[in-house]
Amino acid sequence: MRNPGAAFGRRLLVESLTVVAADPSAQCAWIDGHGVVTDEIALDFDHAFRMVGGLTEDDGVSPAVLPDLRAIDAVFAGMSGAGNTDRWSMDALETDPGWGEARDLARRVLADMPGEWRLPMPEICVIR
């Protein structure tokens, strides 16, 4: 990796995708364990996704995964809004088709990136 900030950006992306790609039970455990709400999954992805523009294939992020990353972003955007609060419940992680689509896309992106895609759920530091 040529860009020193690229390692950080790639790590954020992989960690956020790991949570999006996880089974609903693992997502619920992650949410409970960190004392956050469900939308933290999408917020972490959004933060990492905004950094992707500066990453290149040399940084371990192929341009081929960009359409799937954009699709995940679009899924989460489509789930947003006052009329969609039920889509952000813990139960929705298992039952909502948007979460299923985001999960499948995240798994595909991780499978296309170098390295093992089945990683442990990342630890986060919540500042309150």
C-alpha cells in the first residue's frame, strides 16, 4: 500500500463490511455488546464508503467492487426516512429484505477483496 492513510481506510471498509455481512444473530450480539442502535451498522458503512474514493487497487480495493459498494449505500438510503423506522429494529435485521440484500452485497465485496472475508466482528469505541 503506497498511501499511508489507505491502510486505515481499507481497515474501516473491511470492518464495516464485516458487520454488514454478518448473520443477523451476530449483528444483534455486536449491537448489544457495544450498546449502540441498529443504524450504527449503516453509519459505520457510510463513513467507510465515503473514504473509498481515495483507495486504489494497490490499496487492496478493486474498482470492480465499487458498484456493489454503491448498491449497499443505495439500499441503506432507501431504508431511511421517517416512514421506515421499523426497518431499523433488531427484528428487521433478520426479516427485512433490505438487510438481506445489503448482507449479500457485503459478502460479495469481501469475497472479492484480498484476504479472508470471514473475520471476527470488529471492536468499536463508543464515545458518549
